[in-house]
Amino acid sequence: MTGYFRDAGSFEVSSGGDVVRVFVVGPIQTNCYAYVSAGEALIVDPGAAGVRVAAALSGEKVVCVVGTHGHGDHVGGVAALVSATGAPFELAAPDVEMAEHASNPRHSGSGVSYDNDAPAPSRLLVEGDVVKVGTAQFRVMETPGHTPGGICLVGEGTADGIAFVGDTLFPGSCGRTDLDGGDPDAMRQSLSRMGREIAPKTVLLCGHGPATTMAEELENNPFVQ
């Protein structure tokens, strides 16, 4: 596969000394995130560039790799990243089969073939689970609709004020529901729940494109009621 990788920079999390690094990976420019706290890193959605993401970090220990959902453009780099770092991989159960066939264009979410199928997860994430990294933690919010196992990671502790939302929500829009496993009714319920339960100040880090805030989406996004 012809790869695409760009280190898109980083920003500090306002509530502490933690840093979010952003990498744009793969042919459809998927956002991969590294949340760095106290010398540890959580990698979210390593796309098709797992080894390059690991190499770009500055000595931080990768303690966990999480997929917000099972499409190949988000998990095609998991196998290489796990092999390079020894970190566990975590994903919601309904998307495991999809992720384990990430190299199949049918399961990529884009019709593009990715290098590697994802390995079996070390932990199956469910509503309310907590993913820890350094002094930060993220609470799992189940947000099906784009895929059956879609999740958001809502920051707590020193990660308060940010959330990784995968392909559930985009600025002014939401993820597709016409792909395998998509469900428009579930998506509506997930977006409505996000609007109720995620604090307006929260910065939403999306699976593609720019970040937004919950306040902006409550005001401008017709899909968030």
C-alpha cells in the first residue's frame, strides 16, 4: 500500500502538563493521536502507520493502543505498533471481527486495503471502563452508529476537557451510517447522548479533519440534539 504519514504537531492539555500529539496517517488522512502523560503514551487509532508513530515518540513508553472502532483506516497499524512496543490493544467487542479483517477493503470503511489485520484485543472495552495513562484517564462511552462497536474516550483527571470521538462526530456533521454495520437510529441516539453528557467546554478530537468543541456542535451541528 502507498502510505501517507504526517506529524501534524502537538498541543498541551489545559488542565495539566500532558500533551496530545497528532499524526495524519494513511491514504484517507486518518487522525492518529498520542496522549502523553508522565512519560507514558496512549495511542488512539494508529491507522496504517504503527511503526512510524512509535518511532516519532520521544522515548515515552506506549502503555496502551485503543481503537475507537474497527475500520481498517483506524486499526490497520495496530499489529505493527503492538509488535514494536509490546503494548496491549483494546477495542469494543462488536467491532473485533471487523478489525481482524482490516486488510480487506470491505472492512476498511473506505474501500481501501490496509497493510495488516488487527490482532485480538487484550481487553474488550465496555461502557464505563477506564483507560489510564500517566496521571490521566479516559472513560469509555459507547457510541454505536458508524459501527456497532464505536466508542468515545472522555478525558478525566489531567485529561479533563478533551475527548477522542473517532468517526462518531465531525464538525457540523457525523460519521457515515451507510457502511457495513452502520445504524442511523443508533447514531442519532449516540449523538444526542454526547450532547447531554459531554461538557460543552470539551475539545472533541475527531477521526478525520479538524477538532471542535461540544459547545460549537451543540450550537451548529444539526445532528446533535
